[in-house]
Amino acid sequence: MDFKSAFYETLIVISPTVSAEEKKQIIYNVENLLKREGEILYLIHWGKKKLAYFINKNKYGIFYIFYCKLLKNSVKKIEKKITQNENIIRFLIIKITKKSKYYLDEKFHIIL
């Protein structure tokens, strides 16, 4: 079993039809999930954005980006948990390369 960790960017898109309380609960649950599997280094609330195409009859989505250090073997578990929430209409988890880490530090002062 591989217990090594790596840096990841986790993007979630929340349905714009959720209430403010539901949105807070979704973010809280995702934060706890990521903290159980690693460490959150930075969180960006990107806001409400227009989607490229309709998703579940929604034209807009609320975007959040988490930069975290996660165990490599826990990514599949995180993906499975996120897909269980019907108010998260899309998500993406990508591994951050050394070049990306340098760019994030220089451009946005996100130190990973």
C-alpha cells in the first residue's frame, strides 16, 4: 500500500439552487473529508459562474477550489464520497506538478 502524499487541486461545483445553509454544510462536509485524508492548504471561493453547458438544468454553478496535500491512495475514496452528494453537480481532482506549484506561488502567493 502506498502511503505517500502529493499535492492536489480539488474543484467542486455546487448547484446554485441550494440555500446558504446547505452550501455551508456542503463545504463543511468536503473540508472534513479532505482533512481526514490529508491537509487543506488553501481554499478559494471562486463564486457563481456561468457553466459552459447546462448541468441538471442549471446554467450557473458555485465554484470552490481546495488546494490540499492528500495521501495518494485516498483520492478514489474522496471521489466516491463527493459523488454521493447530489448538490455537487461536478467535481475534479487533479495532481499538482512542481511547475504548477511554482506558478501558484508566484502568481497567487499560494505556497504549497
